[in-house]
Amino acid sequence: MPIGLPVVTAEEMRGIDRHAIDTVGVPGAVLMETAGRAVADLIARTVDLRAAPIVVLAGVGNNGGDGFVVARLLHGWGARVEVLLLGDTARVRGEARVHLDAARGAGAPIVEIADETGFEAAVRRLPPVAHVVDAIFGTGLGRAVEGLPAAAIRWANERRRRPGGALTFAVDLPSGLDADRGVPLGSCIEADHTVTFAFWKRGLVVAPGFTYAGRVTVADIGIPPALASVRGVTARLLDAGCLAPLARRDPLAHKGTHGHLLLVAGSSGKVGAALLAGRAALRAGAGLVTLATTPAALASIEGRLPELMTATLTGNEDDEVLLEGKRVVAIGPGLDPSDGTRALLARILDAAVARGVRVVLDADGLNHVAREPSLLDGVGDRTSVVLTPHPGEAARLLGSSPAEVQSDRVAAALALARRFRAVVALKGARTVIAAADGALAFCPTGGPVLGVGGTGDVLTGCLGALLLDPNLPPFGATAAAVFLHGAAGDDLSAERGARGVLAGEVADALPAALERRL
């Protein structure tokens, strides 16, 4: 059973809505009423309804319909509300028209705005502080925002930035945000609060979309939660439940049963990456860790971390013996970029396949694959492989650019997972975890505190340790490692702030972060 909260695309949400209306029998007008009430309730809990007026920016579609419900309810509760309808009333149809007429009948002021000149005239008479309800576009927007809606969004964002405490509340999704990719389509609302309906939307959980949403509330509007599974939704927003398999260790266990990790890492001038990965693996629960590195690097590593065993990479067939007795090999942190190392990587991967050893590839391990993709030909079909690229490494693997990767992080992660038959953790704000079968997870932990050299090496070690558990599938182990790594950063940030935390401190915070969340 998937762990975490369902995350839907715009198309999936449309199918769920249709199923709820046509099959379950919940009228669309009732869903709209319940959705608008959820937004109105949050506003009433958040602001003093009598202290400042509230402006509802309403489009002519269903998102505007939700806004009409908000206006009607807040007006009835004594708030000073005004609806600025961005378009012709004649274009408002269906359930949205029902609620437009109800709002008018209840006495809520509604001003029809035809163009940008009319909008400027309408907002000119508003007081300096006014809260804004964004009900312009919902999840169906697929084009750049222009003209009157763009002017309204710019005004709302400018109003929010002024002194005085004006807040912006987005209905379902900040208008102008791509519901699936989480990127702004030109002008985009910057919300303090977003009330989304029934399920998380993908654009609210990926980067940079989450930065536009503010604090997100998922409101129950009467759509059965089971419809996510019925409609085939597999993407999840991770929560602490992904750590549940780590909750109990066998009281009769020992270092051998906890598993032996081989870490192929480090080179001259790059021993820190190897040490950080080894330290994190031990902190995350590996029973034994052997660091295999170059002779030049080994001299700098010996004795730096007494709990870490070491081995020398010979550069020939003898290196394959290092896989004996290992459950996982993690390759990459601080690895030498030379052609000789690429040949070593090929031998290690062949040996891992022959022995059924799970593989983690990061950093320079990934760069070697980018130069010679055939290194992973068929490996993912014969043993478990996990790739942990940052956007630059992902771009090299895909033959694209970091900007292209960041423009659709989900598509990039899925493309890598399918190409290499691997589990992929595309690192960055809101790390995306993807599998070749299309499974997706989004990690809400972590943040700017992890933006320091070495934290990726810590994740590699943590992931290698969790993959040692043969009962934990690679996707689940990757999700747990990414979540735990981010949680350790969150704990340090809460204690000390987001600046100046070292990667080694993140590694040392892993055990306490796990205990706090079990």
C-alpha cells in the first residue's frame, strides 16, 4: 500500500470530480458549495472579518464559482466583501452561474470588469489594506496568463507586499501556476494560504510551485478519499509513515545481520565526500561499512573515522572481490573522473549484477554514466539500481540542460527512471522520487539548510544503509532515506537557523531525527 498522501494531476482531478458527480452522485453544485465554505471558514479563522475589506478576484469558470460561494458566506458573516468578476457575466455557466446568482441574491456586491482600464478604476477606490481571495483560475490553466487576469494578479501581489498585513488566499491553486509542473505561466499569484480541494495537486508540492502556495490546507469537500485509488493515482506526498519500516530492530540482531555496505568513493583531494558518506551510512544504521578508495586517498582517510573499514582499489579484476559479502554498493562521492575509473565502475557493476548486490550511483558515478550510458545497459533489469542526481547531473544524463530539468522535474525524474530501469531521487527543493513503473513520491522535508557542500554525500550514505534491509524495496528505502535526510536538516534548522550547518552535522543528526518521527 502506498505510503503518504495522494497527489493528483489536473487530469486525474477532473476524472475524480466527474466520478464523484456521475457515479457517486454528489451534485457538482454541492461540491462547489462545500469547497467555497472551506475557504470562507479558513479566512474567518485567520483574519478579523470586520477589520479590513476582502476582495474576491473571480474568473468566469468553476474557480470563480468557488469564489462566489466565499463572497456570499463572508458577506453573510458581516465582512465587507466585493467581488471583481474578471469577464462577462454571460460567460459564467453551470454550477458557477448558480452560485453567482446566489451571491447576488444574498446582497454580495459584484462588479463586472471588462478590461484592464476598468480594473484599475475598480481597485483605485479600495482602502490601502484589503485581503484578497484569488478565484481566477483553477487547475485547468494551460496557457500563459495575459491581459486582464495578469493585471489582476500583478495588483494582488503588489498589494500583498505592502505594509499593513494584507493576506492573499488562493482557491484550490494559485492562479497562474501550472497545476502539474509547478511552474508559473507568466504572472502567478503569491499566496499566503492555499485551500486545495480533496487531494494535493502536483503543482503545490513540487518546486518552485510550493513557494507560491504559502500554507496549504487540503479540504474535505465530500469526495470519497478512496477515489484516488479507484482512479489509479499512484503519486504520494511523503510523511513520517515512510519511516515506519525502520521502527523496530530484531533484538537478536548484530552487525552482520544489519548488513555490510561497500562504498566506492574518494580520490586525491576529495576524501571529504567519501568520509561524509561513510559517516552517514553508519549513523543511518549500517552494520558494517567498507570504504574502497584509491591508494593516494587511503593515506588521508585512515584513522579519520575509526568505525569505517577501508580497502584499496587496485584498478584490476581484484576489485570485484570487494563485493563478496556485501548487500549494497554505493558508488560516486569524490570518485576520480578518469577513464581508468570508468573501467573500474564497469567491473564493479558487473560484479554487483552477478551477486545480486543493490547499487547506488551518485556524483561522479553518475557523471561516468553520462559519458558512457552503456555502463548501465541492462543493469537495472538484473539488480536494483538507485540514482541520486542533482539537476546538473540529471541534465548530463538526459542530454539536456539544468533549466530544462527544472522546468519539469517530474518528467525529468521519470525519464531517467525509465531509461535506466532505476529508482531515481532527483535532488533539490522538494526532491522527486520516481520509479520505472511510473510510481512517484515527493519529499516535503529539507530546505535551504541542506544547501551546503557534502549533504548529497550524506544522502548517499544514508540511502546505502537503508537499502541494506532486504525487506525494504528500493523505492521505499529511497523514499525513507530522502525523508530522513531532510528531517535531520529540518531539526538542525529549527535549533540553529538555516545558515552555517555542516554536512557532517546532518549525518550526526540522523539517529535523533528518526527517533523523533517513529
